[in-house]
Amino acid sequence: MDHKHQCVALNDGHFIPVLGFGTTVPDKVPKSEVIKATKLAIEAGFRHIDSAYVYQVEEEVGLAIRSKIEDGTVKREDIFYTSKLWSTFHKPDLVRPSLEQSLKKLQLDYVDLFLIHFPLPLQSGMSLLPKDEQGKAISEAVNLCDTWEAMEKCKDAGLTKSIGVSNFNCQHLEMILNKPGLKYKPVCNQVECHPFLNQRKLLDFCKSNDIVLVAYGALGSPRDRTDQNTPVLLDDPVLGALAKKHNRTPALIALRYQLQRGVVVLVKSFNEKRIKENMQVFEFQLTPEDMKILDNLNRNVRYYPVVDVFYGHPNYPHFDEC
């Protein structure tokens, strides 16, 4: 099976591969490992590469992609690359320059998908995460619809093929969808999503508006990065039983669950064996009964505290409001 052809249609006519490779890097991992891992992912069959300005690895990811183009493994058009607009660049006059900075680091002519990373604009300036004395994010008065118009102009300029959003709830999406003079709908909404946080209401809303849901954090978080009171997804006995039934790993069950819900799923790893193993997600199917069992695991558990800086902000309603 040629996995790069496992795609779903976006509402603008382009197609997104249903399995993507994430490039966020834990503090303890040197950035050079991103080059190696991204090359391994492309060699294993990944064609969807997800990154962002704020990850600060776009130079390394771009180097990996270009090296695989240069050695004949892929052509540029085979790769679906996603970047994201960071919150300190929401002012309309900063949107295109931010994307151009990413393209310069990547040494690519265009990205396939450009997302608004978070719906809350932060104070523009040198800091990527400006905070006040209480440790709360310092926001900036920028209308989200104005930012979206600047995103639309990036698409019109050919700097990105598609535009979408990330970490948006239903109200945020409605702001864009109900915008007077809307030229392009968001093609997707990328959010944390896994069996312990299945985002059913948000998924239904997105489907009803022809917006693809993209899942990050699809495997939860490792035990060493999880609070003692927080359950570890891949240790769940129900997931383990289904893995045994299908002779697969719990990770593959969690990934397959998303694909069968119509969700595009991202997975990251710096381990060559696991990177290759993740491609096995196309080699089996879960039964309707398996899917119901996994649906019942939902308990609204979040693993990504990076978004905590946005919680409680007066201009930022909770993610789960839908």
C-alpha cells in the first residue's frame, strides 16, 4: 500500500495526508535529532510533516525535507508541510512577514498549510510568550477576523496552499465562519485529541462545517511527563486489551481510532523502530464494537500544559466550550 495516497479532501480542493509526523522537541532532545527523525519519517512513508514557528526547529525540518528531495526519495509536491502563525504575530501587518520568516528558515517556496496557532493574540515584540508579573499571558487587542483576512492574503499570494486554525473552540470557529466578506473557510482545526479527550462535540461541529479535525497529542503523554494523578493513556487496560486482540501496540490502536473517526492524526517520535511501526496503522481495522469501547474511554483529560498560559484569560474562553 502506498501510504502517501491516504488523504482526505479539504474544503478548498486540496488534500491532506491522514497521518502526519509532528516535530515538537522536548527540552532534553537536541535539535539535531529533528533532522534525523524527519528524514527517517519520510523514508518510512510519512508525507505530512507538521511544524510551527514557535517550535524553533523549522531550519532543521527544512533541511531534512530538502535532503530527501535532493536524494530522490520524494518531490516537493509529495510533501504536505504545515506551519503555524504564532500569537505574537496576529497583527495583520505581521502575518505575512511571519510566514516569510518560516519559508526563509525552511528554504521552501510555499507551505501546504498555514494555521493560526492559538486564537488569543499576544503582545508583539521580542518575547514569544510575554507574561505579566502574575505569570499571565499579556494579550493584545487584535480582532481575530482581521488576522484571518491577512491569512487569506497569504493564500492568495501563493505562500500557502491552504489556511486553517489550531486550538479553536466552536465559538472561535463561528467568529471566522460568520465573518462578513469571508473569502476562505478554515480547512482544519488542529487540537489535542485522544481516547481520553475525544472532542466529540467539536468534531461534530467541524464535520458539519466541512472542517477537518487534526489531532495532536494522540498518544497522550509518557509517564515521566505526566502528573501522578493523571492516567497514562497507553497504560490503559482497555487500550491494552484491544492491542492484544489485534496483535498491535496500544499506540497503533489509539492512532487507528482517530482515522476511523475521520480525524487526521499527528504522531511524533525520535525512535526509528516506532516511526516505522506507526505506518502499520493502515494495515488493520477496528470493529464498530471496538470503536464504541474506545468512545467510552473519554474523560476530558488534557496532557498539554503549554496551553495553560491561555487559561483563565478574560479574552480566552475555555477550549471545551462548544
